[in-house]
Amino acid sequence: MKAADWDLRKLQMSLEKNQPRPIYLLHGEELFLVDQAIQALKEKTLADGAADFNCDVVTAPETTPGQVRDIVETLPMMAERRLVIYRGIDTVKDDLWEQLLPVIESPISSTVLVLVTTKIDKRKKFFKRLAETGIFVDLKRPYENQIASWIEYIGFLEQLKLSPDAIVAIQQIVGTNLSEIQNEIRKVRQFLGPEANTAELADILKVVSKARVESVFSLTDAIGRRDRARALVCLANLLEHGQNEIGVVSLIYRQIRILSAIYEGKKAGLSGARLAEKVGVPEFFLKQYLDQVRMWDEPKFVSAIKALHQTDKALKSSPVASHIWLENFVVQVC
């Protein structure tokens, strides 16, 4: 059967109702989603015990496809299936995949083989053959407008109900990297203790790194006020504190989108709580945004979004140092 690209939810739903398939290819840059997919496969495949003896996690290039084939062909011990997870397969040279083809073309029913990579080229011979027997699971980064739902879901996994203002703050401070979001929510969970089941905005601001909070709000405020010198300093501080470049683009995009929505809302006559609700930000932050939006007009918003898209594309494809593209964006927009 020819494989179709699934997402995480489709994989989870399939595993809830059916036995695992013999082969899966997990591809995507969002490590949280990869970990969730692997966890779902572990729980289903190793559900009947002896997990320690029947789960092999290996990485390329240290482990070759030929060695993986030997592991795949090994019978499970005191269980129905074994699970073999092969990470980093984007480093495997094309000619080495021939070693694994026998168990790809004729899958071993007692083994679930999971191949993990950040990206694939479906035009290559191996992936074309793999598509005939395996399931491809696409674990791409969520869109910016989906992050709030993921924050709520991660809170649920940590048995913590996050208030709407807390969700907005996490997205604004941490960005769109789900693994980083999970780390921060776990810190909040630990800070509140096992008895607590809700988290408010004040809890988030107490727990998330003070340096990071200040850097994020300083950068977005400087860009909002079109203060070039301050924005460049804040950008350097934020990158120094570990924020990745794609995350910075997401933070800036969200800031410009909010300012644009406030600009349009003001034109429509909205103010106060009604404006905050329409835009989707806590009223607590509204005055700060209103101060910034005075520096903007419609052509400036259009120009900034265009420059941001160009920066995002360059970060993902250009060999030039990523911080240079972000600095260039700040110079253009401010």
C-alpha cells in the first residue's frame, strides 16, 4: 500500500484503534512532535512487557543501515514485537541504503522500524521504495496561529490548566518552539507544586527566566517603537541568552501582527477591553502596544511583513550567518 503523509494526530488515532505498522518515517524539525510520535509508538509497540529488551535506539552515521537491518531481523524477547528507532538518517549516504532495502521491501512483522530525520527528498530511490511499505509522518512546525492551542495541550500533558493570559505570555516570551515551551511549562509545574492545577499570568512571569523576559519584551518594544539602536542591542542579548533565530522571527512577526490588528481596531473605533479582546492580548499589555502603534501606518506594516518573510526565507536557505539577516531586518524596518 502506498504511504500517505500523516500528522501527529492521525498517527495517534491510528495507534489507538490499530496495531502499529511495520515501518514509519518521522520527518520534521519540531523535536517535541517527534518525541510525542515516538512515545505513542513505544506505548503501543511495547505494551506487552519486556520493553528494556525490545527497544533499540540507534543513530546514523555511527550505526549503518546494514547494522540496523541485523537489529530489525532479531526476534523480540518474551514479547510480540520489538521497536527499532533509527535517528539522524539524513546523514546516511545514498549507496548505503541498499543494505536496508530487504527489510523495507519485505517488512519484518515482529519489528516496528521507525526512521527519524529532519528532512527528506522523496525523489530519491530509497524514499520512493520506502513509500510503498511505510507510513510517512510529517512533524513540521505549527503555524503561528496554532501555537496557543499547542501551549494549552502541553499544559494538559503537564496536568496544568493555563489561563488565557498565561498562554499569551508564554507565546510572546518563549516563541513557537514547542520543546522550549514544554520546558518552561514544566518549570511552572515544578514551581507551583503537585497540588496546583491552574497557572496564571503572574506565575509565568515569576518562573520564566527574567533575563529572557526582559530581552523578549525589550526587543519587541524597541521594534514597535522603531528604535533601531536599542533593537540591535536587544537582539544581540536575546540571541546570547539562547533564543534561536527562527524563534526571533516568530516573536517579531507576532508583534507586528498585533500592532497591525490594534491599528485596524482603533480605526474601527475600538478601545480598552473591547480592543484587547478583539486583538487577543491581555489588557495588561494594551497600553504598551498603543504607545508603539503611533509609530506605524499601513505602508510600514506591509513593508515590515515583506522584509520579515524575506528574512525568514534567508535564515532557512542562506549560508550567511543568521544574525546578520536579523540585524539587516532591524535596520530596514526601524
